Amino acid sequence: QVQLVESGGGLVQAGDSLRLSCAASGRAFSTYAMGWFRQAPGKEREVVAVTSHSGQDTYVADSVKGRFNISRERAKNEVYLQMNNMKPEDTAVYFCAAKTDVVPWYTSKVPSDYDYWGQGTQVTVSS
């Protein structure tokens, strides 16, 4: 069983930065593909950024490319989402997700591909 706990959400103004953290349990964290997704009210859950368990393969959604970055720190069993130059349309609940038992280069943009999810953290960007 893998547990994921997100933190770092909050209320910011347009143009500000936030860093979300996701702490993962389990000794095999280094073998998990990880992803950040978000869901705004009335909308479907969408991919923000994902990374392979090697960390060498990543994907960042076009809507946040150049502003958001995903990274992971194996020693701490954590994955991060650095969000810069935030916009009101970034307002959503952000979720961390893990996919276990995958090859080192595996990534997926599809929420249903992931095995474990955190509880989510609210991010609100005011104009």
C-alpha cells in the first residue's frame, strides 16, 4: 500500500509562486512513476506534469509549460511541483498520483493509469 500526502497549497495572487510537495510512503518510491493532476470545479481531472521513476522522462502540460516544473527527491521520497507566474486559471485542487511496478522510462498523462492518489490540496489564484 502506498500513501501520498500533498502539502503546500494555498491562496496566492496572480504572478506569485508556490511549491507543492507530495510525500510518499513505501520503500519502493524510486520505482514509482509520479504525476501531478488538477481538477477545477465542474471540470474533469487533467494532467499537469508527470515524471518517470528515473526522473529522466517528464511531461508538462501545454497550459503550464514554461511556468511549472516537476521534480523528485529520492532520498526524501518526495515529488514536487514548482509553480511560477501563476494565473487565475490555475485555481484547482491539485492531486499527487503514483504508478507502481513500471519500467524506468514510464510516464502517463491518463489519470486512470495511476494506482494511488493523495487527498488533494487546494490552490487558489486571485487576479
